Amino acid sequence: MPRRCRVYGTTADGTHKAWLVENDPHVNTTWIDRWIFHSEYIIALGADGPVGFLRYSWFWGKIPYMDMIYVVPEQRREAGAADGLTAGVPTTIAANSVSSSG
């Protein structure tokens, strides 16, 4: 069973940069610096430090747009992807949404 902890969110700052470089490997450090400078990272902090982040930008310069959510593997739930994607969706709609037919 995954270890659970209470978390709170805070805007990332320079003290989080090394952790972000390690845990947001799809972007280079120039972009990480930019997002930190513009306060576009929200860090999820647990008792022992960061446990995840939300990275966002601005659509048309005024609408917040979520680019990425990351949670460290130890804090993720052990649910199947299909369960999370189709919970509460009628079976026929769920089946059609994952169908490969065009």
C-alpha cells in the first residue's frame, strides 16, 4: 500500500529548482527557470519535502492552462488507468472513447 501524507501547495522558488530539474526531465533548465520566475509551478509539499508539482502557463495571456501534473511514484494510487478514465461514464460511451476505429 502506498504511503499517504498530508500535502499543501506553494509557489515554487529557487529552493525547489534542483528537485524540479530531477522530476521534470521533459524540459530544460532554461524553461524551469522561466516558470519559477513567473510563478507558474505549484509544488505539493509533504512532511519530507516535495511530492509533486503542477506546471501551468497562460492561454492567450489571460486564461490559466495546466501543462503538467506530476506526483512522485510513492504517492500515486494503485488504480488501473481504465478505472480512473471511465468511472461514472456509461459503458457504451467509455467503450467508444477508447476504440481504435475511426
